[in-house]
Amino acid sequence: ELFHTERVHLRHLKVMKMLYERPMRNDPNILPALVGLIFPNLDELIGVHENINREFQKCREQQKLVTKVGDVILSQFSGVRGDHLKKACSIFCRDQAHALLVLKKKQKKEKLMQIFQEASLSPYSGRLGLKEFLPKEMQRITKYPLLIDNLINNSSPLSDDHSKLIEANRLTKSILRYVDGQMRECENKRHLDELQSRLDTRLIENSTDPNMEPYKKLDLTKKKLILDGELVVKAGGQKSHDMHCILCEDVLLLLIKQEDRLVFKCQTTTIEDRKFTYYPVLKLSGLLTKNAGKDKYAFYIIDSNSPQFYHMVAKTKELRNKSVLRSVYLSNFLTISDHYSYFLLLYYNYLKLFDCFDLVGWFN
């Protein structure tokens, strides 16, 4: 099955080149940048799978009944060949989500429609459109571990093939993780570009508050996005606000949506004649997090550098679990146990800040 499906996959790549990539590249009315976005390295990818298919074919020719496949399979996913496959796959797949969106917007243009219609009439297309052909490379590397698993399950644990197949399986999973990571990174970059274009930074730029000075030239495109989503946020004793929260590797942004813009807005509160400002930009270093009791959708964020806390409620439990509490950057946060004494002092000095929940529950 592994050998047969490799041959079928190679055929799909060549059909995609013949029916779509070559006509689009040869058409002077279609921008080369669009062709490059959709097919960044199709020729290279075809070459990689031609080599794999060639080695598989040799193995079949050398054995009337194919019983030993460990060497040939391991050689395709290790060393120079494995690195070449990994890099070629990542280049082709990493920006594919964006390419499909662009293609969807432009496919109604006359020249593209003509190419797509001619391709759909070809007996080679198998009634598949370009949007079905493009994901096939990712589907292929996703299937490698499953196919090799089947071989492992049907081989003797004492055979040489068994250990080689286990190593090949590990390498295919490593390739898959790498390509998947490259895709997420590219999607995050595209998303950050979109978020940056929607930011309304006038409050920061016009502010004389020294706490806002470091963020006057805030550029999300230079940061690493962890996640973003809608949360209901209550700062101190203030009323709740629907906010769009953006979690990056070093900061958490609390933004208010106004039409299509994401607006920075400070909130202030006065307690015992003292004014406290709640800022829309929070540094991750120095933040404390805690589940909000039995509420599956809520959690608290405390700024250890000031007497400020934020009560946040996610729209779904999944978003809550993915947010600050479960972030891979949670290690940057201060832990509740490490700051027991700090909270006691905070409780003593700013008791009224915590009148909306039972602080004693934090220490149980």
C-alpha cells in the first residue's frame, strides 16, 4: 500500500502541474506572484517524490515477493533525503491556507475561470479541482506514519526490518511536526499582519503616561502570536467589557472592538482617594493567574507589580484553557505559591479591591 499510494501521489502532483501550474505560469494575464504563492516549489516537490517512487520501484524489482522494506523506507526519511523532503514539504505547505483564500477571491476572474474549466474537463483531473489538489502533499506526509505503523504491526519484533521501520516512523512524525509548525507560524504571521492593520494606536501615541512610552511604536508583526480571541474583561471593580485579547510571547493586549478597529483604552478607578489606572498592555513577566473557582469559563489575572487584577471570562471552555492559564509561556508568569506573602500584603493594603470575590479561596 505504501508503494502504490506513493505512485498515485506522484501522479497527482504531475497532474496539478500539467492542468494548473503550467497554464497559469504561461498566461501573461496572471501575475507571477500569484502563481508563486500557490505553487512555490512544485517542481522541487515532484523531484523529491520521483526519487522516493524510484527507490520503492527498485525494491519491488529486486524482490519477487517484497518482504524486506526497512532499509529502503528508512533511507527516504533520514539524512539528506529526509531533510530535503522536510524542507520541500514545508515550503509548499506553509502558506497554503493564505493561498487558498487568495485563490477563492480571484478564481472568478475570466482567465482563471477558463483554466479551471478546461482542467475540470480533462480526464486526468478525476473531477478534482485545484482546491482538492493543493492539500494532497500535507495529506501525504500525514499518511506516512499510518502506513508505516501497519508495516510495523505486521513485522516480527525480532527482525531487522522492525527496528528500522520504528525509526522511519519516528522520522516521518518528526517531519510532520516540523511542517505543521511551519504552517502555524506562517498563519500566525499573516494573522498578526491583519491585526496590526486594525490597531488604533492613537491613545498610546498621544499619551503622556510614562507607562505607555515603551508601546508607542508597538508592532505586532515583529512579535510571536500565541493566541487571540474574545473575552469578557472586568478590571478591578469596573463594569465588564467585551474585549479582543491578543496574547504574544511577551505581552497581553486588551483591546476594545469598534467596528473593524481594535482600540486601546485605559480604565481608571478611585479607591480611598487613590486613582488606579488599568492599562490595555500587560507585560507577561510579573503576571499571576488563577482559575475562578468552579467557573469553567473564567480566570483571574493579577499584576504583581501593582494592586491591579482582571477578571476574565472566555466564550468557551476551550478558549479559557488555551488562554493565559494554559499558554506555553506560563513559565514566564509568577506562581501563586511563590507569592503567598505578597498576596497577604496586597490583601492588607488593598482589601477593597477584592470585594468581588473571596480571597481566602485562593489559598485553599
